[in-house]
Amino acid sequence: MAVMATVATGSTSALAAVDTEPISEQPVSDGVDDVDVPPPYSVWSPWQKKLIVAGAAFGGFFNPITAQVYLPALTVLEDEFGVTEAEINLTVTTYMIFQGLTPILFSGFTDTLGRRPGYIFCFIVYISANIALALANDYEDLLVIRCFQSAGSATIMVICQAVVADIITSAERGAYIALTAIPSILGPSLGPVIGGAMTQYMGWRSIFWMLTIAAGINFLLMLLFIPETCRKVVGDGSVRPPWWCQSVYQWFYYRRHPSVPQNLNSLEKSAYTTDEGKLKYATSHLFSSFALLREKELALLLIIGGTVFTGVYAVGTAMPALLQNLYGFTPMQIGLMYLPLAGGSILAVVFVGPGMNWNLRRHARKLGMPVDKKTKMDLSRFPIEKVRLEIAFPFLLLGVGIITSWGWITVNKVEIEKVIIVVLFLGVGLVGVNNVVNALIVDIYPDTAGAALAAYNLAKCIMGAASSGFVAPMILGMGMGPAFTLLGCLYLLLVPIILLVMWKGVVWRTSRHARELRKKGSILVREQEPQESVSDSDMASTPQKETTSTEILPAEKDARSTSV
């Protein structure tokens, strides 16, 4: 508890300690070098950031495991509610639809009003839905409540990923983004095992009671300790958030220490200044994720990530029937076969995160740019697309080989040990590409990370749902080997798309920043317009300064070097 308390209070205690440091012990500045030293991106210490990201990752675990833990109970639910297989499968389809759509609607609010209000609302919805599902007695109730369950858990996962963008710099983001990606694979891997065991020995209702208890524990810890991280609310972490964004520990701490130093200059600039303006601004950005889809770079990244996930869902959907028909596996054994996929995801984290950080340092040295994990890095002219996607290439090629060989080894009924090895490397290849794309999206959209990740989540859900639907007819029509060979060829089509993003990425980002500057300039012009009319005589008697587009954009210099 002492460790969590230190994380909850954040930098406030550290700032207070600096404020009381004897003058004789404080470092002496020469007044020259300090001018060019950029401020730290975040006041959190390395181990505090690890705890915050770990807490976020645990929260993000609920969405993928909720989707998969339910699957072993489908046949039991079909018999209990007296519905057809198609009707019970509809509860899975609607779950995936809401899984993709709901974060689109709420991500703009969390990017503006704070992460903690989004956490609280979504956890309440998710926990309530689990309780209702555990008590459901009608198929109609099951169908509707599953939508609310999906809405709450999916938005929690997107918020968790956005937390990383709030506190982690580009120089160290690779490892942290990979850490938060673990739940998206561990959930589908462990879910069938847990769901099958609980359904067989404790009944299907125990699944939802288990999710209720686990989410309740996470929710309680979040209320007590996890701090607000949204940079429009707390800046680098030193700015005191409003009471509704404070953890319980912070609320008590601020009451006892009302004069804790704050760095208000670290607040991210936005188009609002009052609480009423915040709500209006957030509402105006309700569909900000859809607006981002117009950006060429993000659209291509969504195609890359979504296509990669078609392979994950295609194999995951086809695996139960294949293992049962070819190897005579029981449901429990089929569930255990998803564990190698989890092992592959862990290996992907081990290699991808450090690899992205190493490649960033390598390119920075070539360009003569300093790399400091504690400060912002100027990415305005830095080829971050090339830095990230170079790491994705070997994993993509590994995915092409594995997804192609999957079809041929299963149809030839090879030893089960070889199947396990293929599933393991499938997790390494496909999850590796996903981690890179995830990190790159946050790099190029740091100020709207929640909205950008929500768009990415939508793309994965839509393409994953499509692959789940067409993989069975494709196998029946073409055969196992040709079907997955075609899917491997589809992966090869991603190569020119990746090369295009690497080539044009900096140009597209520069163009987008220029549009944002023009938009920001129009806002500044409107804010400087006089509220009352001025007579011509007054205008004539007052010296006037010619206003140009460069003069009304004092923030343009900073904006030109958009940093992450």
C-alpha cells in the first residue's frame, strides 16, 4: 500500500521536497546552459510509470478476456435458453460491433475531460452488465446486456492505451506500448481455458461472477490510487486535477498540502478555458475518431493493423473445429491449444519493445539528435514511421510464412508438437506487427491518442469479425492449404503499403501540422476580436499595428516542432 500511495500522490511530494531544499544544497546554474534544456516530459519516476502502466494493462485485460471466456459456454446457453446456434452466435456478433463502435464515441471525452472520469463511468457500466448477465433468465436480456458489457470493457482498454501516451516519451514508448498489448493476446488465449473450466465445473453463470469480482477489485484500486494522466488536465503530472479527477489518496493529500507547487506551463493547450468550455469542446469532438479516418497515414496504418488481425481471428476461429475433427480434442484440450499463442505474444514483447527503442536511438545518432527518455523529442522532421516500421518487417515476413504453413500442416495432420510450435510463432509474428503499429499511432497522434486508438480498435474489430465469418466458407470452398496460402498472400500486399508510409510519413505529418496551425490561427484571431464596436474616430486616434498571419500565431514556433 505504501508503494501505491506514492504513485497516487505522484510528483506532489517530490515537488514539495524540492521547494524545501536548503539553498546551499540546490544545484547552481550558470545561467547559460539551462536555457536550452527542455523540461521533463513527465514528473513520474521510472518505477512509478511502470506501476501506472501495469495498472492500465490490467484494466485493459477485461475486454479481450470477456470476449473469449464466453465462447465455451455457447452450446450450454443454446440449450438453456432454447435458441438456435445462429441466435446464440448473434450475442458474439453484437459484442464485436459494440467493441468497435463505443470507444469511437467516448474517446474524445477522455482526451479532453480526463482519463479517470472515463474509467469510472466504464467500470460502472461493465460491472453492472456482468451482474445482470449472471442473473439473466431470457435470451433477449442476454443479447442486450452483452452490448453494454462490450461497451464498458472496450472503452476501458482504449483509455488504458492512451495513458501510455500521457506519461511515456517516444524514446521509451516501445517497451511500454508492447506491455499494454499483452492483454489483447493473453485474453483470447486464456479466456477459452478459463471459460471452459468454469462452465464445466461451476456453471456458465460463474463466468460473469468471476468477471464482476475481478473488475470490482481493479475498480477499487483505481479509485484509491491511480492518478489522472491526461495532459490537458494535469500537464506533466504536477498540475492539481479537479476533484472529480483525483484519486482518493490525492484528495486527502491535497487537503493536507494545499500549496503544493504546480507547473501550469506543462498543460497541453486546447480550445477551452472554463469547465463549461471543456464540456462543449469534448462534445464537439464526439466523433473525433471518425474525423481522423480522413488522414491518409492513419488510414493506411489501420489497414495494416486490421489485416494482421484478420489472421489472428481466422486461425482462432478455425482452430476449434480443426483440432476436434483432425485430432479428436475435447473442449478443454482445445482451450489449452490457445496457450502457445499467449507465449508467442510474450516473446513478441521481449523482442519488439527493446527493438523499437534501439532503432530509435540508432536513427537519432545518424541525425545528430539527442535522445533523453525524460524529455520530449522533436518528431517534426524525424522519420518515426521508418524507425518503427523497420522493426515490423521481419515480424510481418514471419507471419506470412507461419499463416501459410498453418493450413498445410493441419490438413496433413502432422504431429501436435509441430502445430504447437507454429501457433507459438504465429503469436510472435502477428503480435509483433500489431505492437509496432500501436506504438506508431501514438507517436504521430499524441494529443488525440484516445481517439486514434479507438479508430484502430474499430478497424481491428470490423476486419476480425469479417475474417471470423468468411474463414469457414473459404476453407470449405478452397481447402485448408489454399485458403491460408491466400491469406499469406494478402499479408504480402501490406509490404508496399508499409513502404509508402515510411516514404511519405514525414510529408503527411508536416501537412497535417500546417492545417492544425491554420485552424489554431483562426481561433486566436476570433479570440482577439474586440467585443464592443469601436468608432472610426477612435480607430483613427489609436496607433494601429498591421496584423499578419505570422503575428497572430505566437504559438506557431512551438507547434512547428510538434513533440511527443
